[in-house]
Amino acid sequence: EVQLVQSGAEVKKPGESLKISCKGSGYSFTSYWIGWVRQMPGKGLEWMGIIYPGDSDTRYSPSFQGQVTISADKSISTAYLQWSSLKASDTAMYYCVRQFAPLSSFDLWGRGTLVTVSS
Amino acid sequence: EIVLTQSPGTLSLSPGERATLSCRASQSVSSSYLAWYQQKPGQAPRLLIYGASSRATGIPDRFSGSGSGTDFTLTISRLEPEDFAVYYCQQYGSSPSTFGQGTRLEIK
């Protein structure tokens, strides 16, 4: 089955670091881009950035540049989204998505990872 | 970046009726790189339409997309109970990709 499997929900304190994951299966992981999409509670969708696991080419939305780091380990078909110092405003659902190209629709979505940042 | 404005914010209709959702862009969307997604409560979004008018795999033909330039439309010809959800448009013709704020389709 073609799918993206995301890591489980996280509860963190402000200032802590975090790395969440997205594992692709059922398709050639290195032939597609993996993107990340944020959805804050009760809000809409925001594209954060993408990575091409084949060569780790990474691109960020200006809104998220410098705020998060996207990486990938093609040997285990897994992409990552990480924060070095979380803020309460990072509380959201984070989805990983599959893209055929940097400018393409998102044809496959993970189920999401809920990140809660609270003191 | 391109701003997408969806209307109406909420649409109240009955099963069997026709739904028309609008998405307007602040500037022309290149190559009609416009997609529509459906999101149900507690679920991830699902791709319905890409390239403004092409249905994604497995999407019923009651869903259709149209438009070009700055004005796009998602039409659901006859609403089924499972179609009541939030719908988002997305442009992916220029970076950063952006989404509309969503239209909530609710049962009347």
C-alpha cells in the first residue's frame, strides 16, 4: 500500500527541541518530493517547505525559513521536520505530503502529527 | 505570494443538490496549477482536483473543476451525505504554494 506514516503526537515545553518523522512506503521514496503542511487549531493549511530525498534538495516557504529544518534519510525512506526551540505558537497538526515536483499538487498525505507546546 | 480567496465561507445545502464553490486568486495562476482538497473532521485533506479540472485517482465524477487565470470553481453535481466537509483550493504555480481559507459545506 502506498502511504506516508507519521510519528505520534508530541507534548513539549517552550524552548525544547523536537524532530518528527514521515516514512514513505509502497513507492519509490527517492522519486518524489516530500513536503510539510501546518494546520493550526481550527485554521487552514500552510505549506512549509519540501525536500527531494534523492539529493536532499530543500526549499522553504519564506514564512518558515529559519524557523524549522527539513531533512531526509533516503536509506530508511524517512523525512523529518525539526525545531530547535519550540514556541507555544508552534502548536498545530503537521502533515507530510507527497509531491511529484516542487510545483505540483499533493497527491498523498500522512495522517498528521499533533504537536502541542505548553508550559 | 498569491492570495486565494474562497467563497462562500459556509454553504448550506441538502443531499441531492448542486454545490458551487469559488476560488479567486490575487494574480493569475500559471498553467492552471490549481488544486482542490476535501477535509473531513479529524482527517487529513484528500486531493480531489489538480490542474484546475483533472480528477485525482478514485474521485467520483460528480466532482468537477473549472476555471483559469484568477477564477476557479469546484462543482459537486449531486451532493452525497459523505460530501459535507471543508474544501480548500491551492495554487502551486508559483512558490510559495498557497491555500484558500476554506469553504465549509454543511447539511441544511
